[in-house]
Amino acid sequence: MKKHIFLIGFMGCGKSTNAKRLAEMTGRVRIEMDEEIAADEGMEVQEIFRVHGEPYFRDLETKLVNDLAEREPSVVSCGGGTVLREENVAMMKTEGVVVLLTASPETVYERIHETGDRPVLKGNMNVPYIRELMEKRRPSYEAAADFRVATDGKTSEEICREILELVAAQA
């Protein structure tokens, strides 16, 4: 099996939750890209966006994706915009398997509407805006994915079993 399991998808699709469970099930290290970037920069992601802007943050994502080539096999919870750069996708495909987690805009809203740490929504915390942004990013997510797993109405255990079955079938 390839080295890393990259979980991609829109915010609120379950990347962090399922990365944690998948790491437990596989004995791999879990890497939360946003958390690691925030720790390296000494500030939260929303602060990085505010102070330095989105392009700067995307550069940090690219650097981290490239650094993963030197790390032990892991489960990587990617930031929602990581796949927006083709060079990130190319490296992810070289270094592992890419799994797209999906959810409906309504499910995403229910999962994230009480959090204030979603800088890309910039005060647009509503289903129509989420749907629009999801649709805009959908081609990038689908082009990057080796596999696609819907998360609506499933437990983390069910989602992770499905991921492991797909990954094992590819190996």
C-alpha cells in the first residue's frame, strides 16, 4: 500500500474526525495540516489569512505537502483548499492514496455553523453560499481523488471501514 492516506474534501465533510479514527484503526500517525501549519506559524489559521492572506497560507500548504514525502506513513487530514493547487495533488498522488469525503451542503452547515474558525466563509455561514463554494471546488476535488466516500448519515467507524476496503482493494 502507498505511504499516506490523504483525506480531502470541503470543510465539515469529516476529514479531521475520520483521520483520527483511521489513524487509530491503522496505527498510523495522524497529521492535521491546518493544525500543523498553525503551530509552525505560531498563529491560528484564521489569523494567518487575516495577516498574510490566502496565497501565503496556500504556500504553507504546498510546503507541508512536499515535506510529507520524508515522513512515516500517516493519515493526513488536508485543508479544504489543498487540492486547489495541481502541484499539491501531484505530490499527494505520488506519495499516497487520495480519498475524497463528501457531504451535502445541509450536512456541512449543520456540522460547522457554530464554529467561528472558517475564514473562507467570511461571514457567509449559510447553505446557499456553502453550496456555491462546494460546487466551485467540486471539479478540483474529483480530479484529485482516487476514491470518493459519502459521509452523510454514517458513523466514523462505517466511513473508515469503507476507506480501508477501497485502499486495500487498490493495493
